[in-house]
Amino acid sequence: MIGNAVKSIFLENEENLLINGDNVATLTDTNNLEHALLVLTNIGYSKIPVLNKEQQLVGLISLSNVVSEMFDTESINPERLAEIKVSDVMDKNVKATMLPFNIEKILNLLVDGNFIPVVDDKEKFLGIITRKEILKSVNHLAHELELKYDVYEKEIQEGETLNKAFNIYPKR
Amino acid sequence: MIGNAVKSIFLENEENLLINGDNVATLTDTNNLEHALLVLTNIGYSKIPVLNKEQQLVGLISLSNVVSEMFDTESINPERLAEIKVSDVMDKNVKATMLPFNIEKILNLLVDGNFIPVVDDKEKFLGIITRKEILKSVNHLAHELELKYDVYEKEIQEGETLNKAFNIYPKR
């Protein structure tokens, strides 16, 4: 459970959180890895979404997924790349999220990935939420919270733990 | 200026923020790019620190820095990699930080990079602070703040802005 003050400061930046799909570099599942290598090297992002012909999100692919396929026992063999499809090496285990945003879920998913894809109820790709935008919100939160709110340490009754007192979140 | 409650919750996790240099994959500035390609592909991180023989931080190198050097006009030519050194392609414009940690600076630097290198006063590499660990702290902060503290919206006098009232941080 995230408190209301924290949530409300996070959501002040809500309209900037979603980077629209039109502005996100993606690959198609039927592209070959030679094309994927070119795209991933040029855009400067190490991992991007993979869509099918219906614009549905089907996976994520990273530059290292592609480069790994060039290693042929000991030598580097770039010719292999033309024969392999993006769908053969992409990571299909993608955790996407949907609108409206759930800040708690987003913060959780971003611990393990640089971005979260956003889809609609038909899996159509809408865009991404990035760590970069969330960290901008964190900066904003850290600076604004104690300007906008008075923050007082809670008094806990003797013998009572936070956990008991609020019965919401295990004390760490 | 970051408020005390926010700062103190962030610093509860301080000892976990620094990932010790011994546990961070690095390259040496004199390594060639064939070696760099192997290391960067195997570790699964897209960018890592570069050290000199004195263990000082001298740059950062990414998988896409290396792969870019394989493109020979139109074809892919991996043989070039053996002749190029890490120091020739690394990014030398590195923003590092030092101990003790300044949470405000760290939050700011992590908006633009996946990690911040930490060095001592002789530029010796001590480790990194990652977005992953900071986002764990953000999760902790978001959950704990309103359990540990009472948070009340401030009452601003009529005609007075937050900026005037506190004269610290420009209102957005």
C-alpha cells in the first residue's frame, strides 16, 4: 500500500510517464537478426520491444541476444545473422502493464527492467514507461514532499510495533 | 533540498546502495574489442566501467560502442575488432560520485544513466550505484513513508505561494 501523499505527487507527472509507441523504436518478429543488429546498434538502446504484424507486443530483444548468435564455437560469424529471425531469439516472457497506471505495480516492475511495455486489452502495443521518467518523478517527489506536506514521525505506543499498529505492511 | 524524512528513509538502505567493485564486471583500457565483445555479450550488462592498470576509472564502454566498430561501410567485419583498443572507443565523459553518498546528487545522475561509478579521491574505482538498488529504496520509501510519518497537506496563506513561503525551491 502506497500512501496518498506519495501517490499524488507521483501522479502529478502522469501524462509524461507514457512514452507513446510512435516514438519508441521496435522490431517486427519476422525481421532477421542482421536488420536487428543494425537497428539496435544505431538507436543506442540495448533492448527494445518486438511487435507482430497486428502491432501486438510479442517479446523483447536485446543487442546481446543478437550478438550471442554471431559466436560460432570460437570464431565470430556474422553471416549466421541473416538466417535467424527475431522471433527465434527474443525474450517472450514480457511483463507488460495497462492503463490506468498502478504506481505500485510500476515501481515494482522497474526494479528489474529498464522499461515496462504498456498494452491495451488486445495486447496492442501503446508505448513504454521508463526508469528515466520514473526517476524524474522520484526527484520531484523527494524535493516537493516536505514543501507541500508537514511530515511528523509517528508515535508508536510502548510494546507496539508498526506492523501491529497499522496491520498493513510487515516491518523490515 | 531533499527533506529529512525522505532522506532518512532512503539512507536506511545505504549499505546496500554500493555494489562493491569486486563484484562488478569491468574492462581494462588496453583490452582489444574482440575481448570486450565477448565480455559484454556474456555478462548481460550493456555498459560497464573501464579501468587502467592502476585500477582508476577512465571510461565506460557499451556493447553498441563495440558493435559499431564492426560495421565496415555496408558489410559486417568482425576482424577489425582485434586491432582496436577499448580506450579508442570508450566514453571518457564519465560522471562518478564519491563517499559519503549525497542522495540528491545520486538521484539526479541516475535520471540519465543506469549506474553511477563510485571512486575515491585518487579516482580509484570502488564500485557502482545502480538504478535497480535506488528503485528498491523508492519502493521502500513509497510504502513506508506514510506508515512511519503523519503527512498533512500544508496550509498556504492566501496570496502566498509555496515558493514565497519557503524560499527554497521554485514551484513548478
